[in-house]
Amino acid sequence: MTIDDPARPDTTEAPPSAPARTTATTRTTDTTRTTGPAPADTTGPADTPATLRRKAGTWSALRPLVLRLHFYAGVLVAPFLLVAAASGLLYALSFQAEKFVYAHELEVPVGEQTLPLSRQVDIARAANPDGTVTAVWPGAEPGATTRVLMADPDVPEDTSLAVFVDPYTGDVRGTLPSYGSSGALPLRTWIDGLHRDLHLGDTGRNYSELAASWLWVVALGGLLLWLGRRRRNRRALFVPEGGPASRRRTLSWHGSVGLWAVTGLVLLSATGLTWSRYAGENIGAVQDGLGGATPTLTATVDGTAGDSSAHEGHGGGHTGGTTPQGPDIGVDGALDAARAAGIDSPRISLALPAEGKGYVIKETDTQFPLQLDSVALNPADGTVVDRLAFADYPLLAKLTRIGIDAHTGVFLGLFNQLALAALALALVLLILWGYRMWWLRRPGRPAARGAWRRVPVTMLLPLLAVTAAVAWFVPLLGISLVLFLTVDLALGLVSRARSRTRTG
């Protein structure tokens, strides 16, 4: 992402109508004002002079438009991106911080033998008799506690009360609120809320959606501007310059780091939009229309039991906590039946049955290779009511799941979290470098108004059509783009009025 380009308007590229021949003096002067000595000729032999003029003319026409849009987007949206990046950095680090802060609840000395899971559930019930057990997360590795989740009126919505039980001794290590299917504990939950909506609820979600809506635009615009610059060699494209502090060196760091980070930033933008309020609905509709909807598991044990062809209804998020009438194989029997049915990951979530529903046991291992299969079991005899394998997901559903898991830091574990932290830090630095360049260049402007007039009609009309489609599909992008254009128009009118006043 680049907030602006160091070159004054029209100093690096000639307009399409400019002559093809350029004197050596002019070439040296232009290059010195931008990036240094004249570049080496890296054009392939297939490029004829006419082709080169056509390419230069196309970019010369588009560059002022890209630069102006990029400038306003960078200046006006960068504060939102900065908040999202800083809070995202904290969130990426919160996984390891959570292990340190809640080590007493999460870790115990490894014993010789574990207690039956049903015994651990009974211990949790005794420790919190007012709660209703809804699910159990057995320890995924030796030394990990068992997490017994309970519905409790004293915890927020979408949050369970987790009772942490030592699987070897039965000691209760503590109780903490556990958020959603991620199982985030209070520290990570608070940081997640800060990143998602600034703790302002649905209104605050607009900030994160606005940031995600513009991130890919600003990132790709900066990429085009950086690739379109003339430079002495290819190394300057990837490696920042050294030397004393200057605007040129700041731009070099800004462009090089942005080039390395652009792919990750675009992916962050895309995955962040998948569960946003407005764009997320459009993305979901397109995904469903393409046959990529995420299938769900049915756990109903009435007349529809055993129909595994229509994965509808219960999605595995057991919240009722109602104890079913009649025989029940219990959590130990359900776990054994699930293992026999192929649920072999050590990381699982076992949801207790509600009225008319069965046990739902889901693999929750997002490390590669993914283990995300799930089964629903009849509580009376442990027979399989429904089975859902991750391998059977449509391709779009798989990509959506992996993308969201990568965005939230649970795909590939520590490596994923470090990559997220690096991207967030890179975005913070890119924004700060961008503002620094803007400040050092004052009172210059990125490009003259009316840049769209230089774009050929054959290119402008498709560009407008694509822009309109994207603006409709990503509503906050469209609304803010109209706002930017309105501000730009107002500033232009004010400037012309002042000019007439001075000349009059």
C-alpha cells in the first residue's frame, strides 16, 4: 500500500500523445527526479516500438487515476486500517499469551491414567450445579485439561462457562467464560471483540468491514504504482534502499515491504469480507448459487434419522442442554462409538444431546492435514445418525473454511499466528511510512483533478462498469467511494472559487 507516489504529476510518464523519441538529457532529468539513474532495458525482443508506445500510453493514462484514488483511499481509510492492523497484531499474539495467562486452567502434570470422561463431567457438574452441561472437549494432548462447557445465565451470549478438570486427578482447575466454537478465553475474546467491532456491537462492525473493503484496493493500487516506476535494476523492486533518512528511502521501504506483503493483505481482505455484515451476505449468496454452500450435519433421531443424503438442520452447535428421555449410552459410550465410526483426531468436541437430537462429535483439528469430520449418534444405542466428512465439502466450502481459519489464526497453528503478526506489523509500518511521505512532500498533491479524462473511452467504460459492480457487491466500498468523489468535487469547487476571487 502506498499513500502517494514521490513523483510530481506527469514527471515519470509522458501522456499518450507525447513523441516516442526522448533525448538523453530529458531521460536523465526525469529519472533523477524520481528513482535515480536510467533503468537497464529489460524489455523482451518481442516488444516493438509501437508495442512499447502502446503500453506506455495505457499506463500513462491510468496512472494519475490510480494515484489519485490511492491517495484519497490511503489518507481517509488508513486510520481504520491502522486500528484493524494494530488490533489484529494483538489478536495474533493472544494465542500464545492465552497459554501463559491461563496456564493453571489449561495445563496439569501428566498422570499415569485418566479418569472416565463421564466421571470428569460429573465433577464439573458438582462444581457448578446451576449450570447445564452442553459439550465436552477432552484434552488434546498429555497434560491438557478437559474442558466441560455449560450453559450459564451469568455469561454473555454465544459464551459458555468452561469448567477445567484435571483428567488424571479430577481436580477442578478453575472456571472461565469460553467464547463460541473457537473456545477463546477472556483475554483473546476481548481482543477479538476489539478487532471485530471495537466493542461497539453491530455499529462497530462497520469499521472492520470498511477496512476490509478498501484493503485490497489500496494494496493492489500501491502494487501497480510500485511496479510502474522506472528503476535501475530489479533488485530495487524487492530490496529497500539504504543510506540517510529521506523521502526516497522511506518510499523504498514502503514499496518493497508492500510488494512482499501484498498477497497476504489481499487474502486478509477477502477472508475478512466473507463474514462481514453486508458484503458477507453477497458473498454467501454467490457461494450458494455456485453450489459451494457449507454442508451441515443432521442429528435428529426421529423419523428422519439415518438419512445422510440431506445434511440439513442441526449444525453441531448444541446449546439446549436438555437431557433426553429414555436410554442413553453416555459420553463414554458416545466417544467410543465416534472413534469406531472414524472420528480419530485427538482434538474433538462432543456435544450432548438435546430433546429429539443425538450426540454430535466433531473433529476440530485445523492443523494440516485437516481433521474436521463429524458424526451424529443415536443416544440410545450409539448408531450413526449422520456422517459428514470434510473431504465431501464442495471446493468453495473447503476454501472458505480454510480461509476463515487462516484469518483467525487457527490454521497451521503457531506458523499461522506468526504470519498474521508479520502481516499486521507490515501493514502498520506501510501506513506510517505512507503518512510520513505525505508529510515530507507537503504541500504537493498526488495528481491533478480530472485524471479520468485522460483514460481512453474504450478503457474507461469497462472500468466504470467493473467499479459499479464491485461497489454494489461490496456496499461500504461503494458508499465510501461516492463520499471520496464528493469530497474531491467539493475541494475542486472551493479551489476554483478561490482562484476566481484572486484573479478578480
